[in-house]
Amino acid sequence: MSVDKTLERYAQDREGHLKDLEDLVRIPSVSFDGFDPKEVRRSADAVAALLKKRGLENVEILTLEGAHPYVYGDWLRAPGKPTILLYAHHDVQPPGREEIWKSPPFEPTRRDGRLFGRGIADDKGGIVVHTAAIASWLESAKSLPVNVKVIIEGEEECGSLHLEQFLETYKKKLQADVMVLTDASNFDTGLPALTVSLRGLVIVDVEVRALDHPLHSGMWGGPLPDPAMALSKMLASLQDDTGRIAIEGIYDKVRPVTDQERAELRRLPVTNDEFRRQTGLVAGAGFVGGVELPYEAIWRQPSLSVNAIQASSRRMAANIICDVAWARVGIRIVPDQVPGDVKKRLIDHLKSRVPWGLEVTFSNAVADTWWMTDPTGPAFEKARKALALGYGKEPVIMGCGGSIPFVGPFAHALGGVPALLVGVEDPYTNAHSENESMDLKDFDAAVRSEIHLFDLIGR
């Protein structure tokens, strides 16, 4: 089998693979409550059709009661060779504020060397990295140097709520020697990375009620408590003046960063000024949280965000006392925090700070754990080499501030097999935000890297 011929085949078929991606992105497969679940099913059907088209066998849609669909396919015609489990997800985040998008979120658009659209990089680009690498081998060599199994999840963005049940049902089908997950980020455009840690995620919706209906603020304002103000007080109490989380005991179990780890962080090729530019931080704002190195704060420290807040709305604002105020609060957790403990501490903190005797309720709680691995051994060595060959640069080893609930439980279910986290995101991708995009050269490099990885692991 010739790697060179396989790489040439990808170059010939590149536009066809990008069209595959664009077709997937046109399906608004938002997995959150309140969005049409039929679109997620339509997305699963499209993914299944793509897997078949690109040469995978035994393709099927895997379903569980109440869950969004997964898609499975395999190619197991390399006896005696290792089996790689390839993971991505086909569900996406909501589009956000459509007026901020420079092109329609579900109409993929090329601009300045990037491809824009919701799900382009997170994570439909990851799906097509897999199918492009597989198809390039099958078209050029009529075979693969390894066995592959592909699993494409349909509810990663909403928290992989049925993951435990999925593992119980399908664990035997997905047994493999190594996992490759294309749902992570590169450190910078053109600079590949192998991600070796993920933060966990605790989410809680909090609702504060003062009235059974809104009232005229002129006729009734004064003696009545304002639920929006009450909620604001509660949320403000979650951080101290330096931006550190102010929940009692929240840092007790955080694993200390070693001197060696901090030295590695200082060697990363980014300055604080570059970090500010990448994030679009306004000129007068400083960093919060009391941590010297931004990536230490992102990868190894917990963080708290108010993801959404609502009483009335900007468009419907009126001179009223709102009846109710709502917010979603998220805490990213790190080794060795316990998700259930963090969730309880967050809820207890907010409960203890409800002013004026108002009613408070909590709902939609999520508590997913962190993940961390030791990047040593032959699988990681081959992954580093494959990335270097694909991108033309040595990869960096990095953490990720985000969460992929699938990784830890699935690696454990497979007996602790190596999990290789790569992806097509970069600091300018805007995953989960408006104008999500992917660098087209990095997409090509990711496909080339996976082509090389199949060859290296097959040896």
C-alpha cells in the first residue's frame, strides 16, 4: 500500500469531500430541547449515507429510547491488524444570534481561506476527516492498512445524556485497540496539537420568581422585589473581586500544577498580547482568576460562566417589574474535582443567597467529569509522527478547556485503550459562537495526518 498514492487521491478528490461537509452543515441538527429532533434524525440519515458512499460497511443507525441517534459503520478486512475506533458527532449547537452571522449559519460559505457555518469545525468537519481518509485509502489501494470502526454521536452538544445506557448496549460492538476523536482543537492555525486533558462540566438552570405575572413598574414599583435584581445579586456572589470562584470549598480538590507542567506552559508559542487578539478581549479588560498563565487557567483551573440570562428581552423590553428571572450557570471542572460535589456546592451557594424570600427552582442539571491521560506509549508516538507528517510541523501537547463527555467513560469501557484527541478547530474557529469556521488548509492537513496514522498504526 502506498501512502503517497493515497495522499494524491485525497488531493484529487478534495472538493468532493468538502462538498460532503457542506451538505452535512446544511442540516440544522441542533440537539437541544426546543429544536426539531427530526433534523437530528435527518442528519443521522445523511451521515449513514455518507459512510456507505465512502466505503464503510455494516452501516446502521443506533437508537436508544429518548436519545438522539448515533451512526455506526466499519471496515474490518485487515486480519491481524489493529482496530481503530474513529469518533465524531453530528449534532451541533444552536446558531445563536443570527444577525451577527456574516453569512447564514446553515449555508456553508468560503471566505478568506476559511469555511463558515454552524458545525463546520465542531464537529461535522471531524466526520469528514474520517470519511476522507478512509475513502482515499480505499480508492487508491482498494484496502486499508488497519481495521476501522466509526461511531458518530448525535447528542454530544447537549451533554451525552444517554451515554451510560449506550455503553451498556453497544460496548461489545465498539471494542477497539485505540480511539481517535476528531473533536479537539489545534493550538494555532497550522500548528497541530494532541489534546491530553479535558475539563468536565457542571450546568444548572436557576429560576427566581417574585410574581405570578409581570406588573407596570410605575404603578407597582417600589415595595415589590425585582426577580432580575435578585438573580443578579445571586450570580454576582459566585465570584470574588479577582474573578475567582467564591463557592466555599470549590478549590479543595483541584490537583496542583507541578513546576514541570508550568514550565511547559511557559514554553507554548503564544504571548499574552496574542492571546488577547485571538479572543477579541476589549482593550481595557484584564485577565481574571488570579492565574499568571492564561492556558493554566483554561486547562487546569475550574472556571464559572453565566451562559445565558433572561428576564424580559432586549427586543421586548418594557417598563415592567418582571415576574421571573432565569439563568444558566456552568462550571468547568478539572482533576480531581468530583462533578456531583461541585453541582451540590453550586446549588447550595445559590440557595443560601436568595434575597427577599423569593422562590427559587433548579432544573436541567448536568454533571460530567474531567479526563486526563498520560501521552506516552506507541499509539501516542505514532500520532505525533502522523501529525508532523500531515502538517509539516511538530505537534504540541496541550489541554482543552472544553468537555467531551464521551471520552473518559468510553476509554474506560474499552479497557483503558489510548485515546488520541485531534481536530480541525483553532483559536479563530468560534465554536459554539457566531461565525463558526474552519481553516481549509488545516482541514487538508488533518486528513493527511489521519492517512499517515492509519499507515503507522498498521505497521
